[in-house]
Amino acid sequence: MSVKQSLFGDIAEVPGRVESDSRDVTKALMKDQSRTVLFDDLNGGRAAGNLFSTREKIASALNIPKDGIVEHLLDAISSPRPYEVVDDPEFRQVERDVELMSLPIPQYFPEDGGRYITSGVIVTEYQGKKNVSFHRMMIMDDHRIAVRLVPRHLFTIYNMAKRNGEELKIAICVGARAEVLLAAATSMDFGADELEVASAMCERGHGHPLRVGRCDNGILVPADTDFVLEGRITLNETKEGPFVDITGTYDFERQQPVIEVDRIWTCNDPVFHVLLPGGWEHYMLMGLPREPMILKTVRQAVPRVKNVRLTEGGCCWLNGVVSIAKNKEGDGVNAIMAAFTGHPSMKQVIVVDDDIDIFDDKEVEWAVATRMQADRILKIPGAAGSSLDPSSHGKTTWKVGYDATIPLGSDLSLFKKASLE
């Protein structure tokens, strides 16, 4: 499912030329983030954003109900499936000149270090270790990109190659299908193949495995990706940043590795996926894939868990809600502690009963207001948190959990809303 196939729902079309260094891209994406935005001419090419900016859009792309997304992801992580290698992938229909500056890549905010690829996932394999993951990438010139590597799997693989004095072969995919983007943002064991997780989602949602094709450098990537940039993470470094991250605040400048791009492939009539930093789509594609791990760890502590959610108000990263059915008193507290284990970057979680719709912020707040007192707030000082939280100053954080479940043995008539049924 290419970007063009993902253009469903309410679409706002931006006609006419839009320059990559103007603020028109960001303004159009921010105007109504629930709407998909299609740019007819962004720096000479077509581009689209807000493709997966809501749970409803993601559910449609996966061909599943909205409330089944977390289970769908968890099932795929638990039971990955092989993908199908094809000889004629769509991404190889056109080979373009390596001119990164001519691509429809915008600068989103005034203080950004440059023009950024924000929806790109990097695919690599080295000494049998595979990885697919999101990374922000700042365009330096027609051939070079500065890439932010956080100390996780790609960082580890890159350093394996670096210790051997080798550059790391990669492929950058822009315009990948929803299953690939979600799999790229999941937490998996080192060396596990995220494309097999994406393939499992494709089988369950669409009845067929993920199709992949081979780049000239040997890397396998999703066949229906709009843009594929083959290249190498070199042994050179440069300054990268500043850049607006998921909290909507600027992340600082760092020394980061340099990618050299060797060739660019596209499908016919490609559409470049532009992802607004700190916007709803950023929330969905970075935060939502963390929810299966929260669900898994809470289930290990509390058997009856209905659903989990990282909230948009907390950037789908820092604040969460969990709904449970208690077997015994203390299940709410156990759920709080387990949720923090499942997503260590989270600093606030609210646990509610399973009659509360956790996708409705008003219902969650109502549960806090009517079903708990402050003595049921759990505070955890000095915990490791998220480096993206500006209030932590890059150090430790206080975590807080709210047990907003009805105490067992209570008169339920005092806590239930009036109903005509």
C-alpha cells in the first residue's frame, strides 16, 4: 500500500508550488491534523502528510477495528511471519539522479538545523543482525545526510561495523505502508526482523504476506515503498540538529554519523511522506507501537486487562491510561508499576475500571474525579525517564500513578452513572 493508496478520508489539497524552506508545509499540516494533506508541488514533487494522524486512519490502513490495534500489534510481535521476496518491486520502477536537494523535503520550523526526512525508516543487515527503525535525517547536500542514532539497535549495529573499520550498508524507505511504519517503531529483541512483524500484520489484516524487493546493495525493503535511498552510514560525523521532537520542543544539536547516498529508486509517480514533528502523526507512529509492550507487562501483573492507551495530551509518550477488571484489591497499584515497566519513558499513568472508555479523555477524568482520593496516588522519585521530557533536564524524573478504580466491596450504585437501560 503506497502513499497514494493511503490517501483516504478527508483530503485537503494544496495546489501550486510550495518551496521547501517556506512555512507553508507546516501551516497546512497543522491547520487540521485529522485531515490528510496532499501537496501537488512541494519543491518540484508531490508530497502528503497527516496520512496516519488518527487511530481511525491507522485502523483503516490495517483493515481492522480501531479498538483492536494494540492486540493486532501484540499478536504480530509474538508471532512474526515470513515475507515474500519478489523480483519486480514497485520501488525499482524509476532510478533517479542522486540529488537530495531536489526532493520534496521541507524545513518544518525556523530553528531546525535544516531540511529533514521525518518519515524515513532505515533498513539494514550486518553479520546476521537485522533492523528496521525510524530516524530523523537532516539533509546536508545532494549526497549526504546527518542521521540521529539513539543508543538502540541501529546504533549498536553501526558500532559493530565501525569497530571493524567498515561502513554500514543501509536503505532509507520513505512512503512505506502502515504495517512497516508501526513495526519499525516497536520494541523488539536485538536482531529480530521487524519486516516479519509487518508481514504478520499484513497477513492478519489483508490476507497476504508483506512483499519485499532487493536493493543493489543487497538490502531487502518493502516492495511498494514510494522512495528508497540506498547508501552507507560512514565513519564520518557532523553536527545534527536542532530539531523539534515529539513534545513540540527543540531537541539540541549533537555530533552524529553521516550517510552517503549512492542511488535513489522510486515507483512511478511517487508521493513523498512528510511527517510533522511534534504533530498527531508523530504521536501515532512513535507512541502507539509502545502500547503493546504496556499491555503485555500489565497482563503479567493483572490478568484481566481490557486496553491501554498513550494519550495525545501526553504526546503519546509521557502519559498513559490502562483499563482493568480487578480480581483483588491492589491490582490497580500492580497495574501502575507494570505499566511503567512496559514503557519506561512514561511518567504518568491512570488505571481505571473496564467500564471506562479510555479513548475518551472526559470519561477518564470523570473516573479520577469520582472514584479516587489523593491517598491512592503512587509517587516514584528518582526514576529513569524520557530524555524528550524538557522538565527532566535529561536527568531522572518523578513518576506518578493514579489508581482510579472502584475499591472492591464498595456499593457500586454510588459509582455508576445513571442509565435509562
